[in-house]
Amino acid sequence: MNNRTAVVGLLCVGLFATAAHAQQPPTNIDLTAAYCIGVVQQNFTLIPTDLNRPEVTDPIRKSLQEQLNHLQAYLLPRMQYVDPVGITAARARGQTDAKAVVGAEMMACTSRCTTPPNVDATTAMKQCALSCDTEHRLPRVWSCHDLSWLPF
């Protein structure tokens, strides 16, 4: 074996190792981060643009941007090592779920909700929304509000 063959062989091994390394399956944290990025991006579209009340919309935008920055700070550096197919699917699922939980079907169902006496209105609305959520999307979407599961 001459030197050229050895060098070409090492380069091929290096390329295959790099390609294999770049295609690790995403972890549950990676997938959850991607899902939550989709949810947060969708939530940005829900902020009324015709409402001329920055004292209302600016804090919402700021909070969503902070969430998005936190999620991206975790996920973007990982993208060079992780197979993007699962990440892309999780992000799309997050957007779809976030749309659905504020969609016409969910709004029609929750509009029929009532608050029983001696029950906190927020708790009652949450329970009612969960009963309307036949696809069990709300717990996944709500989990994106608390990012303490991220490693940093």
C-alpha cells in the first residue's frame, strides 16, 4: 500500500465518521425544543397587529422572543450533529398544535363552558379546555411555557 492509498483511505474513513456523527438521532430534549420553537413561532402570529396598544402587545412579544431565544440557543448548536428530519417534523407539529388549540373548533367548544360556583375561573376554563381537547394537544403546548427542562 502506498502513501496515496493510505491518505485516501483515511480521508474516506474521516468523511464517513463525520457523516455518521452528523446524523445522530435527536434526543427527547432536542425534539421538545423543536416542538416548542414551532409553538412559540405560531404564538407570535396570534398577537394582534391592528391593536394600537404597545403596553399590551410589547410585553407579550418580549416574553415570546425570550422563549424563542432560549430554545434556539439550545437547539441551533446541536443541529450540526442531529438528523434534521425529526427536528423539522417536531417544529411543524408544534405549529400545528398551537394553531389547533386556538382554532374555531376549540373556540366553539370552550365558548360553551361555564364556571361552577366556588371554583376559580382560570381553573374551570383550563378544565373545560382540556375536555374540549380530544387530540390532547393542550398539555404539550402548555409545556412550552416553562422551559426549565432545558439543560441551561
